[in-house]
Amino acid sequence: MDKLLQAHFLSLYCMVLADGIIEAKELEMLYRIGTENYGLTLEQITEAIKESGTSFVSPQSLEEKIQTLYDMCRIAWADDVIDESETNLLKKYILKMGFQTENADGITSFMLESVKQGKTVSEILSQIQ
């Protein structure tokens, strides 16, 4: 697994841990994203999590950034509850990706609401471009 993809999964795993409770539904969503969207095996995902000492590698393109945030929001919504710690973690990653501080709250709300409504990454990208 390349470093960018591994960093992506570590970001998603942080979302699983954000509220301090590891929900089975959130872990299931993490593994589903890995297998369905990236063609990874369960072992590859588990290995990426085990090697979680890797630092964050920010996606470069807007599409990659939105995909990462989208996946994080899917995990946050997996248990049907958005905890403040999940929102704060999402904002932290938005800032790490280089988005403007004054836009972080709006991006967070937009992404969480878009995922809640069942929008796809393509629909989100077409809406913001």
C-alpha cells in the first residue's frame, strides 16, 4: 500500500477513534470503504492501522481532499450520531489539507450534511466547482 493511501486510512481510523468509542458500525464502514473503493484486502487495511505511526500526508488535488473528507464523514455517520469530537477532528483535517480557517466550519457542515443526504463524491464536486 502506498504512503498516501496508508495515510488516508489512518485519517479514517482517527475518525473511528474520535469519540472515544470504537463502534462496530464505524469499523465496518472503514473496512467497507477500503474494500469497495480501493480494492484493498482486509489484511491490508488491518496492516495500515497497525502501522499507525505514519504522519499525515495531505492529499494534493481537490478531488482527493474531498474523497478523504467524504470517507471520514461516512465513518462519522456510521453510528447515526455526530459527536463533537468527530466534528472537531474533521475540522482539524480540513485545516491540515490547506483550506482556509474561516471556511472550516462551513466545509465541515457541508460535508457532513452532504453525506447524510446520501450525495456521492461526484455530486459534491460538481456542486462546489
